[in-house]
Amino acid sequence: MLGLKWRCLAAIPLPPKKTVEEHVATQQEFRDQQLEPVLEAARNGQGHVFFVDAAHFVMGAFLCCVWSRVRLFLRGGSGRKRYSVLGAWNAVTNELVRVTTSGTVSKDTMCELLQKIAALELGGPVTLVLDNARYQRCQVVMELASSLNLTLLFLPSYSPNLNLIERLWKFIKKQVLYGKHYATFDEFMTAIDGCLDKIPQEHRESLKTLMTHNFQVFDPASFLAA
């Protein structure tokens, strides 16, 4: 009976830590008082801003429209294989620094990314904008960032709209995954890497208009309507 009582209590959702109005206000304050000043400095050549996040590309089937004269049966992925990209997007130069793995993104992956950014030897302060994932906010990562003179600027909770690199992941998925079939996991990984490698040339103009510094923030009315 006691176990049943605890299970029932566990099923009751916890109240949100913030109201909709408080969350909207937090996002707007972060954008105006913390994010925009470092971006303005970077645009004026007084520093560098990288937006950091991981994308997990799952080898599976993605719905699309296909016309064929005959019925085709294609063996799809099980959905258990995924290729992860931990990236840092330079908000001014539109360049990507990345670490890839078919394993789990961890604090070690994050430390490798920090080392790659530090190796660029950029002049002026370097700020990394990132979410609150555990592998990014752990003590090991924060201490390494401090030793490399990299500033970590953590986004408010549930604010992917303020992370510029999220737009890049959507673009890559559209280019590589939608309406595509890969017979092997190696082909799948090669396609993703190939698309990422084309960013400086083939995709540069498309990303130039996509990766602007116009960040959408919401008002309480839009949240409640949704």
C-alpha cells in the first residue's frame, strides 16, 4: 500500500519553478543585458562569441513524399545508431568548430571542444554561449574554460530560441536527412561530415541570411495561445 502511495505521488507533476511571465522576462533580460553586449563587442572586433550545443543525428526514417512507378522496400535504420556533433558557431565569422562522436557526448567531448577553440588563438575575450547540460556545467569543464581564458555564458533554462547554433542543426538535418536513405552507418556519418565541410563555401550564403542576430523572444500571450 505504501509503495502504491509513493507511485501515485510520483505521477503528480511538479509545479513550474517560474510562471510564463517570469520566464519571458528572464529571456528578455538575458538577451538585452548579457547576450547583446558581448555580441555588439564581437561585431566591433573587440572579442568573439561562440554559440555551443550538441546535435544528435539519428539514423532512421524521415517522412517525405516520394513518387515511384513501382513499390520499393528500403531497409531502414533501427534508430539506435546516432552520430553526435558538438559544435561551436562563431556568431560573427560564421565558422564552425566541431567535435564528432558515435558515442556519448560527455565532459571529455566538451573539454576537447574547448581545447580546439583555445588553439585558434583568437585575440580579445572569447565568450561561449551554451545551455545548462550537465556535461557543460560540470566543475571539470568550468575549470578548464577558466584556465584557457574562455568565458562561459549560460542561457536561461528552456531557451533554445536564444542559441544561434540551433538554427544550424535544423539546416543540416534538412540538407542531409529529409528524403534521404543511407544503407550503412558509415554513409550516414560521411553525409553529415560532408555537409558540415561545405559550410564555408557551398552553404555560406544560405547561412548568412539564416544565422542573423535577430533572436525571437516570446510574450506571455503567445505562450498562452500555444
